[in-house]
Amino acid sequence: MVSRRGSSGGPDPAALIEIDLYGELMIAASSAVEERLSFDRIDEVLRVVRRRPSGPEGDADG
């Protein structure tokens, strides 16, 4: 492993999370029936939670 200047020498926690998420996407893609994963499926694999608009017109003021 190549360490960056000024780093503590340990693994970068953000990089480890990104690698884990990338792995989850690769597993999902390899087991998918369709040629490409849909955006909804990608969000599901990455555990993305979308906020719903709060107002009737979709604005925050209601």
C-alpha cells in the first residue's frame, strides 16, 4: 500500500467504504438478469434514501 504524505500510515476509511460499495455494485451487476442495472437498483444496492418533497408543489415551504 502506498501511503500519502502526512497520513498516519493506516488505511483510509473513506477509501475502504468506497471499495466495499463498488464490490456490492459488482456483485449486483454480475447477478442481474438485465444488461444494465437500473438507477433504482443501484440506489437500492448503495442504500440511497431519497427525501420526498414536503409541500404539495414539491417545495419545502409547503
